Amino acid sequence: MKIPKEHPRAESLRVREKLLKNYKMGVVAHAGLIAHGRGEAFDYLLGEETTKPTLEAIEAAAAALLTAKHPVISVNGNAAALVASDIVKLSEVTGARIEVNLFYRSAKREKTIERVLREAGATKVLGIGEDASARIQELGSERRRVDPKGLLIADAVLVPLEDGDRTEALVRVGKKVIAIDLNPLSRTAQLATVTIVDNIVRAIPTLAKIAKRLRTEDQEKLKEIASEFDNKRNLGEAIALINRRLSELAEKGTYISLLEMTKK
Amino acid sequence: MKIPKEHPRAESLRVREKLLKNYKMGVVAHAGLIAHGRGEAFDYLLGEETTKPTLEAIEAAAAALLTAKHPVISVNGNAAALVASDIVKLSEVTGARIEVNLFYRSAKREKTIERVLREAGATKVLGIGEDASARIQELGSERRRVDPKGLLIADAVLVPLEDGDRTEALVRVGKKVIAIDLNPLSRTAQLATVTIVDNIVRAIPTLAKIAKRLRTEDQEKLKEIASEFDNKRNLGEAIALINRRLSELAEKGTYISLLEMTKK
């Protein structure tokens, strides 16, 4: 399908095409398509841009990854489909390892996702096949199978697009969880240590860029940035922002899209 | 996948399973899965219930269908997947014809959807194969092919889950458009004659019930109900409602889901 450049939702449609292409390749699961739709709705409400409070969350996330002993980026189908090369960059900048961890696990799907990551430049991908030989029982489902060199020993985990149960379990076993979730009301958003309320297609490249800038700071300074971050307050600001945008619209009442309002 | 009864999102998960089953049958398109996700997000914000302003919209929609000369229910993949038997009931109560009209059209998919509707009790399904012999050029894409006994001559069309371009085209050729759309900000919602901001799994059965009650009213009374309805004001109320729910949450700030708030 050709998307006209001037289409008001061109970028959003391009992302969707990329996701569908990866769905056909076996990277993205059915559930990943539905989850993407949910994300689109919240992204629309947020104005499809990285907001100021979100930039603060991204800074805290970068600091948390840079001060961790064993940072890990947990990759699922949608993340590999949409931001594989940015994940590789982020891994290089922060030293975080890349581990594939899927809800709908199959040997074939794992291998396909590994290939996508390697083609994007990853030299090492954890959690594939027999490598996922350790268990974190709390995680439940097939996700409990983790790599002893990765998620098992990780002290900080970046989870783009995560379900609430897994986030809760990761926090319970004592890991710092950095979540990327467009819904500031989700269980994942509320339970994570740091929640980045943003679309992964913007959040991961921005996180890599900010991490690159921060990595020359000394560890004490970075620990301060991470510990001073208040996730609940930050989420409150994201909710308030959606709220203000809706207020303006409800007052005007008639046909004006939120996006048009943002551009003014 | 077994869904535990006490799961807070059990109903929503059951609907999702039904959609996936129909996706595998070829009824639902990829895009339908993403669209469903978007709907889920807005439904969550609305509290997953039919609100008071929405009930007014449903009443106006019933009146519009009952006073039309040639009412038609336009059916796409998601609608057939989720509410086939309710569509049949609504058709029986209002005398509206059922026509299949797809963005991703194929002979096989049309036939599959026809079968789903017939198994749900439909005795006549328009728009299948050669029956879609007329054209409404304004509709664009494969959707322009319509049935001369249905959409071509329709004066009122119910479109569950419609895209903005098609809604605009239907209005432009002079038809009354009754849309069901969970996003009160969408172009479809803003352009339709009557917009029902609700999940189709609740809206269609409720519409059938209200139409059954109203059909004994005299035509003048029904025309009054339809003409007095103010769609823009009604949409404003839906937006304000989401807004109030978010305000409450932003104030409380911490981990309380919108759904839990509703139940209080």
C-alpha cells in the first residue's frame, strides 16, 4: 500500500506497514498487532510526540542503565520489528545485553527475531533456544525461561511494551524495571521503576542519544539522577497532559483533531 | 488460552479471543486486529460501559433506521466476527438490509463473512460477488462496489467501525450515516450524522433492543427524536466524560485503574 506523503497520519501508517511486514515474517504475534493498536490510540492522545516529562523519564532510564552492573534489554516481537537497529545502538552505548524473551515462544520465532537483530548489527543475542536454560519462576508462562548470562543476573531490565504480570514479577525479584508504555494507566506503567510514556519508535533512539551524552558523567552523578526520579509524579504529569488536550477539545467541541491542535 | 473468570479484563480478553478465532477463519483482516486494539484503549478510557449520552445516541440511531426508506447495515470483518447474530436481530427489528462491504476485498473473504452471517440467522446478505454490481465512485477503493438493492439506494446506513474517508463519502452522497466508533475524536465520529461512542459488542444488542421498543411509535415522533439529536454536543459529552475520569486519576496519581474507580 502506498502512503501519500501529505497524509496526516503518514508516519503512523508507515510504522503500521513495518509491523505488518514483520508479522508476515513471523516476528510479530497476533497479540502484537492488537497491542500496537492500543498504543496508537494513546499515542494519538499524547500528540504523537515525546513530551517534556517523558524526556525526564528517559534521562532517569539512561542513568539507571549506565549505573547497573548487568543491564539487559528484553526484546519482544514488536520491538524487534520496529526498532532493531536502535536497540543495537542502545546496547552499544550502555553495555546492556540483548535478550529475546517472548510470551508466544517458538524455536522458529526466536530464531527469526535473532536474525532480525543480527541483521541490524547485534553481535550477541541472548535467550535463544537452549541458551535460555535458567528459570525465573515468578515470570510464569514460557517467559520464565531466561538466559543465565542475561535476565537471570540482570539488575536493571529495559522492557519495551510489557504486560503487567511480568513487570510485577521482575520488580518482585528485585530488578529495576524500565518500561516503555504509551498507556500511563497500565499496570506496567504504574509498577515499573521508571516508565517512559512514549512510542518505542521515538523512545529507543532518544534513549540511546541521551545515554551517549550521559555516559561520560561520573557514577555518583548518574546514581543521583536515577534515584531522584519520581515515577508516580511523572505518570501524573502524562495523565494531566492528555487531560488538558481533551479539555481544550471538549470546549471547542467540533471537528478539530488533536494533532491539528498540536501543530499550531 | 483459558481466561480465569476473576481476571479484571476477562470480558475484554474473551472478545479478543473471538476476534483471533475469526482472524484465523479469514473473516478479520490484519488491519482489523490493529483497529480492535485502538478501540480497546478508548473503551478502557470510557470505563467499558455504555454511557448515558451514548444511550441517547443509540435512541437517535434507532429512530433514524426506523424512519428510513432503505436502511442498510454495512458489515465488515470485525462486525461479523463479534456481533453477527445481533446484526441479524437488528435487521429483523428495523427492516434494514445487511450488506457486506470490505476494504480488503476478496471473493473468498466475502463468502466466509456471508457464511458467518447466514449461520447467525441472516436469510439475505447483499453485496457478495457479482451482486455488488453498482458503483458509488466517491467511496474509492474496492468499497465503491455496492449492491444496487442495498448501499446504492440506501438513505440511512449503519457503519460499525468505519474509516473517515468512507464516512465522509457516504455523507457527501446524501446518506444519513450512523457510525459506531469508540474514538469520539475520529473523523468518522465527527462527520457522521449520529455517532454511537461505544463498543460494538454492547452497542449493536442495545440498538436492537431500543429499536424493538421504538418501532411501535408513530413515524412523526420518531422523526422528531432523530432530528432533535445533536451529534456534536453528544460527542462533546463523551470527550468530557473521558476527561473527568482522567482528572480524578491524575489527582489520585498512584496505582488505581480507571476500571476499579468505575466499580466504586
